[in-house]
Amino acid sequence: MFEGFKVLFVEDDPPVRASLVQTLELSGLEVQAFGTAEQLLPQLAAGLPAIVITDVRLPGMDGLTLLDRIKAIDPEMPVVVVTAHGDVSMAVRAMRSGAYDFIEKPFSPERFVETATRALERRMMRVALDELREQLAERSGIESVLLGQSAAMQEVKRMILRLAATSADVMIHGETGTGKEVVARCLHDHSPRRDRHFVAINCGGLPDTLLDSELFGHEAGAFTSAAKRRIGRIEHANGGTLLLDEIESMPMPMQIKLLRILQERRLARLGSNEELPVNLRVVAATKYDLLTLSEQGRFRADLYYRLNVAVLRLPPLRERREDIPLLFTHFVRAAAERYGLPPPEPSAERLRELMAHDWPGNVREVRNAADRFVLEGEASPLPGADERTPVVPLAQQMERVEKALIEQALRRCQGRMQDVMQQLGTPKKTLYDKLHRHGIDPERFR
């Protein structure tokens, strides 16, 4: 579970050192032991995938001085201090100096292993967050807008860039909150139409009586309140892109008019006999199966088949959980900037909750959770979190984090396995075993 991460253990008593090293190793943890603080210091470096457990009473440099030296090198490295029985003042001083935790002698092997495991978990999450920040800082183009490195999102981005270069109308399918409008804007921004208007209409947000005027515009005097000419949304999008969100809610009579425009690429304003040519891409977005609705007589079949040429399916967040930490980190930074607050650091427990949550509201729900986290901190509850939220075991959550870290390294090294092994500090056989277990194909990153 903590492959590539290790415990740096400082204890001057050889029998005690040997016994506790064996305890940690029997629990599956990698350990490197030292007899003095001076032996450990040359091994330390900022960002090292490790934690330190040190006795306070050591020959030469003591454990508290070592703690101060470690914090000067890497303030985020967890340090667990082992104190003598009843030495409360020593423990308090250690915690004030930044120790992650302290263990009072005598202690049980279970307590020792549990404390080391928690510290390693925190370190692993810290390294993962640093990796996420690097990713966010390096992003540009479509990668800076559509966040996510899962296979599902990589396929979405590939399809967007492929379709953007064409003039084809596009149908976007996705649950609420998956980012349908963001995808439509990406199609526009990466197309030859990028310098013209992107016009978005929520078909379910306009009264039927206003749809005609909103879409087609009108001439002065076309109806009682039409005091002057008005350019409709379709005409305004001429040369650009028209997004019809929630198209399933468009009234049947309007569907007929839209179909005619799509077929002939001409429109007439209300109150005018003159037809105007329109050159635009239509992007229709829906969370429903329009074919099923057409079979039920609730959507025109001919319009469905006219729109259903190029289709983009947006995966719900539960199908790409490995993208959750990246999204949450991004939205926390954005919210902190918006509210003028320092961005808080999510704890390991909070990250576990994020990975376990079902996210029925998808990316929009993550953004709201990030806002609350910035405003309320760790006390902020996950939206809708209750007993129905599926429990994901810690081991499974750590597997997801491990997979994400390996994919990040592959992406950064462009699939060069030797570089990946060096970056992750992982032997060749171990790395290839993990690639097989996670179903990762290195060729995909070259």
C-alpha cells in the first residue's frame, strides 16, 4: 500500500531497534534504521517519500533537535517522537515544534504500527497533493479547462479536439453537473469559429411564449410589444456556435422550426418574409436518452437523427474517481482566491471521504464542496453525505492514489520507463507488477 514510501527509524538501543524494525516490516512497511540522528541527517531531503520516527534521548544530537533540523529541511515531513513514560513536558514541546505525533514508552506493537501507518498515509497524501499542484501549474489549452487524467476524460478531450476542427453538429450526453456547457465551449474555443460568438440557450429556462423571439428575433411591429428590431440568438451565433442546453425540454412546434433551420441553414425573423443564411455549429446537450424520448413521442425522431451525428458522452464522476483529488484541489484554490482566503490543506481523512463519496451532482458538487471547505474548513460536511454513501476501504482508496501517481509519472516522463523508475524510486519488477495490476499501458503516454 505504501510502495516507495519508507519509515526512517532512529533508536540507539540495538535490541530495541531490531525488535521494532521487525515489527514494522512484518506489517508490510519498508524501514531504514539508524543509531544516531547524525547518521540520519545526510539521508534527508525535501519531498522525500518517507516519515521519521525518533527516540528523544539519543547520543549526540537529541530527538527534539533532530525534529527542528527535519522541519528546516521539509516542514511537511511527519515526525513521530518517542518519549519516556510520564515525560509530559517533553511531549508537549515536541508537538509545539511540529511533531506529527508522540508515543509514550512503554507502548504496544499495535500502537507503534498504527501511528507509523497514519503518518505514512499523511505523507503519501501530501506527496499526491504536491503532484496535483504541479499538474495544475503546468496545464495549458484544453488541459487547463477540462481537468482530469483518467482514461475516460482523455478520450473526451481527444474527441473534442477531433470534432472541433470540423463543422459537424454535436450531441453532448451527460448527467447533471458533468460539465456539458464547458465541453461545448471547448468545442468552440478550439475550432475555426473561435473568433465569433458562442451563444448558449437553456431551452428549459425560457417560457414557450418567448422562445420564438429569443431564437429567431423579430422585426419592429411583429407583435404588440415589439417596438424595434431584435436580433435572435441563432442569428447572433452566425459564424459561431449555438449551444441548446436541455434540448429535450424544447416544445414540439419549436423542434420543427429548429429542424428546418438545421437542414436549410436559413431563418426568418418574426414579422419578416426575408430569409437570412446562417452558418453556425449547433451543439445540443441533454441528460436524457433522446431516442427513448422519441420512441415515447416526447421528442421528434427526425430532429434526433439530425442531431445524432457526432456524439460526446461525458462520464459521471463515479466512473473516474481518480480525477477527484485534482478537481477538488483546483476548486479549493479557485474558491480561496475568490473569497480572499488562504487555501486550506485537506487532511488525509478528508481526501478519503472525497474518494468514497458517490458525487451524484458530479463536478458541480465537487466545486460546491470545495467552496464550503474553504469557508468552513474540515468541519464542512460533504454535500448529501449520509449513511447511504458507499464505504470504500482504505486499501482501495490508496490503490487509486497509487494508480494516479504512476500515471502522472508516466505522463511527465512521456512513457520512458527508466525515468519513471527513478522518479518513483521503484524497482523495475515492482513497477511492472503495478502497471499490470492497475491495467496501465505505458504506450499510451508516449
